[in-house]
Amino acid sequence: MARSPDPRPAGRLGGLAAPTLVRHLGAAVLAGVVLLIGSNTIGDYRDYQLANVAVYVVAVAGLTLLIGLSGQISIGNGAFMAVGGYLAALLLADLKWPLIAILLAATAGAAVVGAIFGVAAARLRGPYLAGATLMLAVALPSVATRFQSVLGGDQGLGFFIGVPGFLGPNVSPYRWLAWVTCGAALVTMVLLANLIRSRTGRSWRAVRDDEIAAALAGLNVARLQILAFVVSAACAGLGGTLLAMWNQSVSPGLFSLTLSIQLLTAAVLGGLGSLTGAVLGSAIVVLPYTYLQNQAISLGMTTATGSNVPILAYGAVLIVVMLAFPAGIQGLLAWMVRASRVRQAVRWLTGPLARRASPGPSVHSAASGHPDQRSAPAAEPQEKGTT
Amino acid sequence: MSSSHRARLAAVAGLAVMSMVAAACSSSSSGGGGGGTVSTPGITKTTITIGSHQPLTGIAAPGYDEIAPASNAYFQYVNAHGGIFGRKIIYKYLNDQYNPSITSTVVTQLVLKDKVFAIFNGLGTPTHLAVAPMLNSEHIPDVFVASGCECWNATSALPDTFGWQLDYVREGKILGSYIEQHFKGKKIGFFYQNDEFGQDGVKGLSDEIPKSQIVAEESYVPTNIKIAPQVAALKAKGAQVVVSFSVPAFTALLKLTMLGLKYTPQLVVSDVGSDPITLAGLLASFAKNKTAGFGNALTQGIITDGYLPSLGSTSNSWITLFKKIHDTYVPKLPFDGNVLYGMSVAYTFVQAMFKAGKNPTRESLISAINGGLPQGVSVAPYVYSATDHNGISGAYMGVIKNGALVPTGGVLVTDDTATGAVTAYTTPQLAAPASGIPSP
């Protein structure tokens, strides 16, 4: 199922952190420049869509870390997004905080709720955990209708943040939206990428693969599982705030069960445990939606039928992906790269050089234990908690 | 490949793909602009593109999903007869499922991708509230919202938004004054949608009905169809008259739940929740009862009001006109109150576009409506001015008999203040133009 991004046991515990951080920051800056140039050229509607993808990336990255690394499933991360979104809307309406403070506070708020729920989650396994998180996703949005005077009921609360004055009139609200959401997505990716490669990340993988062995090795399993929930909920809280900003409002309908399922779909489609997969999965869940719907309606279906076509398509794709490529699109791409003739050709060309430099099999295949002849990326160890 | 290399590749590849997807998509959007020589978005030499958000599926869809197709039918009729100064109207309406968060998405799509000239007849109070600030901040005309909320009459905060139908405060006052006169001393209960739609209605009702008579105020939210506790509360408080500000599905649920509790008060329902044909269909479908006349038997005697001509008055020139257009363009839809509504509001838009001039701009449309519109299909005049963005100012009272709304009195008009009187309006309504199209 989930491929750990780091299949080798890392030998060194210290010393590696600084270079890793530098590398990730470098990649993020590079991606940031590309996104900045891109957002200035693609027009308002594409900026709006780009922002939507970035919002999902933030939330899905947290979820894929929870499921893929710590081995706990959550069908309810939409609820943590709701916590972040509503907290942000209240802070904006009542206290008029600046955007950056709202983003941080909403992230922290969702993390606290995640910690509380994580304590319960650490006691649950497999379908029971899935059920508990599902309950959270179903129940939490109706809190807003129960406390209508504060939370605005079904109508929700407005969340309208204009372009800051110093940027001048030439920056459209949608470009500004794309900047904020992509910036937040990049920061999240860098932080999570480092976390995944840290001692904590390795401990999560140990817990995921065998809780008893991890406990015998001295790891505090419950604490690690709660921490994973906190990180995942924090990402969801940030994502929920950005979703509110993107939608310009928060309402129970924004954080429906469908949202939680979409997050899960994006994480699974992309490849559980993979940040690249989180980006790919988010793009796939967000971008074709309107297109599919319009196509279906223009093909003569009634709107009532056409509106459901994207959901049908996602369901079908999800089933196919789970059957054929359990490691998701990221796993599929990695497998294609490994299996491709391009790579064989490269090996054939570089082989003599490599052999001259270091006799014997290549470092990669020996260390990773994944020979290139593998037929499909399905031979992953079965995990607990992801049934 | 070292592990750090892989992680770095993962991050770079992910973000690069994200930007590539965005860049690749952008190439297809370049052709979506206004085109032509005029710079106003949505206006070309031959077309006027407008957009809307409508509940085509979901809890508010029954009945309301006929409105936009009916409006479109009237636009097609106008297009086939010369258009608006030669321009054809293209009406693009998207499904928001009566979910405010989807409204925001589809309206942003209409504005950014389809580059519409105006948002026309966006349906629903909670839904449209989610987009009105955005539309006004970008000065996109937001005309003739399909909701009677007083919130659209906010000329300083929402200068580009206009209501159209009888607003719920006026409607509440007209219903309330009728109840005050005809049900003296009876116990009155309210059942309303708990948002600005229902709250405005309750405000108008409370202006007219003496406090001592009001025994219960129960509300519902559209996402929760279990309303038995509210109905039981109305029964327990002994309400003999129940006034309902509800969408049709909840009017039907209310009636069926009352039936289940053997509770038979006099029902008074606001116009938006009382179309007899829609209600009869919903009642039969919810109760899974296919007996002919089942629905009509249950709607018999419901008191309501109407601000458009009654569908039953077949000699009325407006009804004749719209029946003709209905039979040509949307014969599969029932000719009911929703179809009449859709065509009437479309007629008003054509009136306003003619008034906006041969080279319409967003500003000229807004100032055209601010200058007032002549009374068209509605039974009472419009109140449009630079300081009033409500629409129709009055209605007649009626009762549902054998599946049709039968007027029981003359037209009443009022204002939206707590003290303004409800008075009779006796000026007769002008006949529909022979061409079926308002004169420029």
C-alpha cells in the first residue's frame, strides 16, 4: 500500500537535518518562483483553480502523512478543516485579526482539537478508527446549525479578505488568493518533508509496520499516534482556513462528508504517504470536476444526472486505482520510471562507468531491495489500520 | 538513488506538476473573453451573456428547477423576435444544489470563466448571500435575485444588487393583516426557515398580528428534514392557524407531518412555498401515494398570496402570452407558478436591458433600474429607485382550490417599515404587449 518515501533505514540520526532542510527549502523556492510566474500569466479563473488545488494539497498532505506514515486512517479530516475554517471566520469577524495571525491561530486551534481526538484515536484500530472519524465528519458541521446565533446556521459566516493595499490595484483578488494558498502549500510541504525524514518520521513508519516491535524498541506508540493526528489536524485546520478564504465564506455545506471523502480519494489516488502523491491527487480531484460536469451536460444529460457524473467517475477511478495500482499515481509513475526502457537504456549506457567506479550491483537496487524486474508496485507489506 | 535525493525529487516534481497543470490549462481559457469591439464583459455585437445559480438538484429543486428553463424559454422567444437591439441573450445557469458553498464556486466560474455581463435571478436567500458581496465588490450587476429577502435592499453596501419578487417583509405584513382581520382571537403559530428568508417573513407578520395571539414560533433548517418536533410543538401550544415561510418541499413535509400527528390547523403559506402544482407533486411523492387527486386534496384550503396574475385566469393577456411561449419552448414542463415566475422575471430583465440602451454597459443597466421600471407582469408596481432596491410592492390574497390558486380579494400594497399601512391598490394592470416583448 503506502510506499514509504524512505525505504532504507537511515543510518545517521544527526548531521543530516541541515542539508535536508536546505535542499527542501531550495526546491520550495524554485517551485515558488515557477508558481509566482505562472500565477501572473494564467488569468483569474486559472488562478482561482490553482488556489483550489493548493488548498487541497495542504489538507491532503496532512492526511496522507497520517494514513501512509503513522498507519491511522481518518475519514473525518473535513471536520478538522471545519474547525479551522470556523475559527478563522470568527477571528476575522469579531477580532479583525490580520491574515497571517488568523492562519496560525486556526492551524493551532485545529491541532488542539486533533490532539483531543487523537487521544481517543490512539486507542482505536482499523474500521473502529474509521468509524469514529466518520462520525466526527458527519456530526461536527451540524454544530453550526445548533449554535446558529454564533456560527450562522446553514447560511454560515462570511470570510472576505481583500487584496492588501500595498500590492496596489494591479493584483487581482484571485492572483492574491493563489499566492496565499500556494505559499501556504509550499510551507506545509517543506515542513512535512522534513518531518517525514526526521526521527519522528522514521518512528511513525516503525509504528505503522509493527506496533509491538516499535514498542519493544522503546518507542511510545500512543504518543506517536497522537502526534500524527495533531500534525494531520493542523494541516486540515490550515487547509480549512484557506478553503474559507477561497470560498469567501464558511458554512456546513462547505465541510460536508463529501469533502472528507474527496480528501481521502486524493490521498489514495496520489499514493498514500507520498507528498508528491498529495499534489497529484489534489489536482486530479479538483481540476476535472467542472469539466466533467459541463461535458456530461453538453452531451445531452439533464443537469440532475450530469451533476453526479464527476462523483461516478471518481468512484470508478478510485476502484480501478485500488485494484491495479495500490500505491496510487505516484507509485505508478515511480514504477513506470523503474520499468521503462529509458531507464534500462540509461543503465546500459552508464553501467560500464558505474561498474568501473564501483564493482558489483548498483547501490540503489541492493539497498532498496526493489529489483527492477518487479512486475507491479503491488507487493507492499500489508498495513494495519488501512483496511 | 539516495533517500534524500528521492525526497527532494518528490517535492520538486510535485510542485512542478502543479504549476504545469495550471499553465497547460491556461492555454484553453484565452478564447473566453468578451470578443467584439465593445469592452463590456459578456456583451458582443450579437450577444448578451448572463449567468445564474439555481438549485437543479437537492432539497430546493422540486419546482424551483423549472424557473431557469422557463426564463430561458422567454429569452429564446425574444431572441427569435429580434433580440435586444439585435443582440441575443445567452443564459447560462449552473446548479448550486441550494448549498451556499457551491454557489460561491459556480458564480465565480460564471464571472471568471464565462465572463458574464450580469448575474440574473440567482436563486435562494442563504445561497445568494454567499456571493452578493463579491459581485458588488467587482461591480457586476446582480439583478432580480430570486428571493424576497430584505437584504437585497441595501443600496450602500450592495449598490449593484436588486430584488424583484415581493419582499418577505411586505409579504409577511400582507399575510399578517389578513390573519389579523380574519382570525381574530385565534392562536397563531409560525413555521419558518431559519435564515433571513424566514426571519424577514416573521418580522412582517409580527408587525401586523397582535403579540397576544402568537403562541409559537418554530423554525427548520433546510438540511434537516426531520421536522416532527417542531410540528408537535405547534400542536402542543394549540396553534389554530399556522403561517409557514418555507420552500415547497418543507411546506409538503409540514402538511404530511401535521397529517401524521392528526393536527389540522388552518395553513397560511407564503407565495414561494405554495405553488399548488409543485406541492401536489411533492405530497404525492413524499407520501408514496399515486392516487389521482391525493396531492390536490391535501392542498385544498391553504391560504396564500400572489403577486403575479393567477394561472387560472385564462383570459388574462399575460397568462395567454406565457402559455403560448411555454407550449412552444418548454412544453414538457408543467405550466405552473414556477414557470410563470421564470418568464415574468425574464420579461423584467428584457425591460431593463432595453432601458439600458443600444450599447449597454454594467453601469447603464444599474442606472436604468435605479431610474425605475414600468409595471409589467406583476399585479402591483415596482418600487425601484436609487435608494430602494426592493421590487414588487404588493399582492392579492387567495386560497388553493382544486389545485389552483383562486384570488379572494383585490391587490394590497404596503412598504417595508413596521408602521406603514397595508392599503388597497386599485389601478388596473396593463395588458401584455401584443408582440410579447416590452417596447424599448
